[in-house]
Amino acid sequence: MCVILRMKKFALTVLLCLLAAMPARASYLLLPMDASQQNHLKAYGVAYWALQREVEVTWLLNYRGGSFMMKFAESLERECRLRGVRCEVIADGQSSAILSEIADPEVNMDAVKLQKAPKIAVYSPKNKLPWDDAVTLVLTYAEIPYEVVYDEEVLAGVLPVYDWLHLHHEDFTGQYGKFWGNYRNQPWYIEDVRTQEATARKLGYAKVSQLKLAVAHKIRDFVAGGGFLFAMCSAPDSYDVALAAEHVDICDVMFDGDPMQPDAQEQLDYSKCFAFKDFRISTNPSEYEISTIDVDDRSRSRLVNEKNDFFTLFDFSAKWDWIPTMLTQNHTRVVRGFMGQTTAFRRETVKTGAVILAENKALNEVRYLHGEYGKGTWTFLGGHDPEDYRHYVGDPPTDLSLHPNSPGYRLILNNILFPAAKKEKHKT
């Protein structure tokens, strides 16, 4: 009887040891990014947090909405719980099965390694303006660190220390966002003009337009050297217009003290632009438009109801077009539209070499664009705030805790992780 009891005790001990060893065998953490995820936006923050701690993250393109997988660690699992991010602990065998499924040439999936947390800069003014910025909102909500730079820092040459640069709602043409018509008597507008002019003088420029062009050239050089550029709303529009107008005065007297060049339109050089061509600049100082790049320009009406305003993400080949696939990862292919000073891009103004990532086909609008310049890349997204259809000057910032699964904000965060990606070329 004693022998039998000892054997039972030994068997129980072995069983307990096996059970205790189970977590060690469940050695991967999966962050699903399909509809089961309770907080998509903070999941990107967890992936970034892991990269900061030199944990390699595998981005599973088109697998359950673009899920993330990494080696299991209690600290990572705890971080998911703290941030409200759904995660699944899986064993080696399950991880291998997922990678095997993805590797099948018949399925439109792929795996990309994320190896280093990108260093992020946001080009944004230091003075307070009555609007927010979607990128800084989502970076803060996702708990992804960033640094703010503006004209002085850019011209001092700081950009090469960063991997990724976002252009805040900005006007690179020196026309102060074309707010003159409606807001020229507002204290914030008067202060912004004063600050910009003082900075231009301090840095040796006679006009704000000359200062902004110099900044645009520094940003161009940053991209050419291998940097990743992302811009939304008026920044893509005004940036390319500024490059095209390098040797042309397109600013009227209320912006820079002298009239614009009479033949300014004919002197534009579209070859200098990243994304756009054949656009016409707005010569009316009271018009809240920079050019005809924007679909919402005053030369035509954008006849669409808010309830019917959507755009569709293109479906790329994950194994061959892995970069656009990465930039369009989402738990839905149809995204609700949102407006901005530049809401979307007129298709006829988009250069043929640009990769269209999303469109509203019915309206012939391009919403999301990507391309290469030198060793780097640029990505442009139309609209101001993915969860505020019409974001007016003075409106309060969007509370992203109310939109943790926002498909539009996911597009921004796809770009944040893009510089961390490394992928081996497919063998032929």
C-alpha cells in the first residue's frame, strides 16, 4: 500500500511539474488585429514598446487584419493587459503553423520582421494654433514617443538623426494656410504671422515663403537620404506646390508685402514635385484653397453626403508588393471618409509613378498615396481627422479612447512601424 501511495505521489508530482512547464512551451505572443482586437491603436504601441526593448516583432501581413507576433515574455503580456490590448499566448507549434500558412504561395499573406523602434519627429509649430493634429493625437494615445521639430531645428540639420518625419497641418507656400480671408483679424492668426516673420528674419530670409522653401528642401534631402516622410491634410498639397514654385512668387501682397508674379502659373515646374503634376494654384487670397490638387476646390462641387462618404483600400500582393500591403493593413477594406483643407487628391493631378493606396472610385478621388524619392519614401493621406468628418478651426481634439478601433487612424500607425521593417527578397 505504501508503495502504491508513493507511486501516486510521484505521478502527481510529475503532473504538477508538467503543468508548471506549460507556459514555457506556450512561447509566442500573438496580437490579433482583426475584429476580435479590442484596441487596435494601442496594439501598435505595444509592438513599438517591444521594439524599444529589442524584441523582434513579426508583422503578419493580411493574417487576421495584420497581426503582430513576438516571443512570449511575461512583461509583454502584462503590458497588453495594462493597455487593454487583446493578446493570445500560443505554442511553438501554433507559431510554426501560422508561418507555414502564410508562406503558402497560394495565399495573399506574408511575414515581415520589425527589428528596431523608429525614431520619430513631428514637424509642428511651437506656438499655439486653434487646431490639433491627427498624428500627434494617435501617437500620444498609442503611447509612442516622438519629438517636435520646426523651422529652426530643420534648417540646423537635425533631420538625419530621425527615421520618420510627419508634416503637421502646414502651409509650405508662405500663405499662412490661406486663412487670411476668414481669420485675418483673429488674435491667433495675427500672432502666427508675427512669429513666422520673426523666425524668417532671424534665420536670414526676407520672406516667410523663402524660409518655408528652404525647409521644404531640407525635408526633400531627408527623404533622398533614406528618410520616411508622412503628411496629411494641407501638407502634401502645399509641399509639392512650394517645390514647383521654387523660383516663382505665388504669394499676393497681404502675405509677403508685394504682388504675386503675373505669370506664376506658367512658371511652375512640376518635375520638382513628389506626387503631383498639372495642378493650378489658387490665386484668390480669400479662397481657403492652395491648388486644384484638392478635390474640394471651389472650381467644382464635391457632391457626396457624409453618410455615403467612404474610400476603399487597394488589395496588393503581400509577397511581392509588401510595402503598399503594409501601409494598407486593416480590419476592413472600406474606410469612412473625412474632410480637411486638402480632403483628397484629384486623380488627374497624381503623377503616374505614384502608388495609389486608396480611392473613392465613384468620385474619381485618390485618398492615400505612396512613392519613392532617392533612397527614401513619402506617403500622403488626404483629410484632417479620421474620426471627425468636418474638423473646424477651434474644435476640441478628438478623444481616441472613444475610437480605439479606428480604421482611419490605423493607416497612420501603419506608417509609424514601416521604417522598422526588414524583409528578405523572394527567391526566383
